Amino acid sequence: MMKLNVLLSIVGLLLASHACAADNDALQGHWSVDSVEVKGKKIRGLSGSAVNITGDKIMLFLGGREKNSRFSLDNKKSPKHLDMSEDGRVTPKGKPASTPGIYKIEGDTLTMCIAGGKTKRDKATGKAIYTTDPRPTEFDSKQGTLFLFKRRKIPQDDAPKGLSVVDDALDGKWVLVSVEAKGKKLDRRKGRVMTFSGDQFTTRLGDANQRGNYGTDPGKSPKHLDLNYKATEEGERDTTVQVIYKIEGEVLTICVGLFTTTVPRGTQTEYLKRPAAFDSQQGELSVYRRPPQAKGAKKEVPAKRISPQRIWTSVNGKFKIEARLADFSEGVAHLVDLTGRTLKVPYAKLSKKDRVFLDAWQKNRAK
């Protein structure tokens, strides 16, 4: 009888493991944020953000920024349990911290309700001490942050060949300022304008225009970018150009493999494999810059000058929030919290430490 009970227990564990594996498989792939709700209110500005789930990793791409978490599942509970963790976060006892939540998968819809939490930076170690609220028991935004994700679908005819994550940091116009190959500067295509919008891109040089869609893999190092050019004339084929890229402030650098052969017009171009480094010996190195803004236009804050997450405190010490500084103008700090909500806080209502930070940030921005 004991052997039978042990055998039944083993079978039960195997079935549970198989069920968890099935849920994990169902989560894999590309999703987009459909809605985010906190305490009954929809959070604007997050809809459409790209989410990529690979293995036990969740990557959220928002405004060109990347938020990485790991997760584990327990589908024996009802509702099913989800625990998420981030590197560097620990509990008050010094153990790795995780945020509890619940989830459900219904076809191409993924719903999560994640508990809230608070982070306090340990001055001695620099580690983020994290405490969480209880795990939600229902898919109710009053118990936690309620996320609704939709599996990202791309029409088959326009589907990028391989990569499909959109990098919001690419959005807008870029002007080609230099090209280098085999260590030599080239004059070709200078002044070419490349424009990204959503998952689409266009290139323009004089009267010559090309268009297509693109996909990235920001998880690679260096980052991967596939440019899927649409054929412009009858008889031509669509072409995918595989490159690496990086964005440093107002500068976009792209490295594309050199041609392996000269091929007749109307056939698919062949390229060397994707370069492994930004080296003109491995490929053609192109440098683009953001065009100067029109006179009188509102100056944009370069991505590199947007602050990382930090703890902000009110002047009386009663109010604390973990957020990043998106902008500081006319004596008002624009803070974006972990849910994507923007808070406008007057300079005078922040602690002395925060005011010193704002003064330094403003000074650096003016350079």
C-alpha cells in the first residue's frame, strides 16, 4: 500500500510538472500590453508596449527602455500562482526577493494581477530592500496591478523574417552622416534619411525611397536588427538585411555585413552573416544622427539623460515613491512610477536630497 501511495505521489508530481511546462510553453513569444489597471483606474501610456517572454525571462520594452524579470509558475493553485523577481532586490532578511501574483491564459490573452510593493535602498550595501503586499486572490486591480496582454500578431505577408520586437528608441528621423568599410571612409548615401514608426521604416535619399518593416532582439549583445525591405519594382523580391545596432544619445550606429557576391537585379541580395562587432572590417559601418530641431520647437530630453529608478521623498518625509525622472521644467518634476503613471511634483515639496539631484540633473541637461 505504501509503495502504491508513493507511486501515485510521483505520478501526481509528474503530471503537475507537465502542466506547468505546458503553461510555460504557452507563455513563450511576443506579447503587447493591452491595458494596465491600478485601483480601478486605467494607466495610460503603456498600451502597445512590447513584451517578450523567453524561457523564464520577461522583457518589457517601454520608451526604448528595457525592464527584465524572471518568473516561476505554480498552476496547482486556484487561481494559478506566478512569482516574479529582479536582480538586486532582496528581502529585509537579505534573501532574493520575489513579487507574488496570479495569472491565467485564455487563448491569445494573458492576464496577470501582481501584488504591489515598496523598495528601500540600503545605504551600506546599496541593495534594494523590497517588501511586498499579499498575493492577490482575484483578478481585481484593488488587490494589485492588473495587466492584460495580447499575443502580438503580424499579418503573414508583412511578417518580419525572424525578429519582431519593436524598439521605441528607434522612433523618429535619423540622418546618415558617415559610412566606413574596410577601414576607409565612404561618401555614399550621405544625407540619407531613415525614419522609424511603430514596426515600419522608410529610407529616403533624393527621389529614391524604400520602405519595409523591422524587428529587433535587444536581448542580444550587440543588439540585433532585421530590416525587411519591400520590393519597389515588379520582378524584385523582398529583402531582409541583418544588422547590429546601438543608440547612444542622439547617435544611431548600424553595422551591416558586406556583399558576398554581385547578383543580377531582381534576385535576392546575399550578405555575409550578421557582424559580431561594430567593426568596419566585418561590415559597413553607418552612423546616423537625429536632425536638429526646428527653431522654437520644444527640446526633447535625450534618453541618456532620463534618470534611472530611484526613491523620491517629500519634504516632510511622509511620502516616498520609486520612480524615474522623465522631465523637470517650470519648477515641476515629472516622475514616472513602476506602473507607468506620471506624477507632477513641485520642486519645493521634495526633500533636500531630491532637490540637489534635480539641480545637478538640470545642470547636466543644459550642457
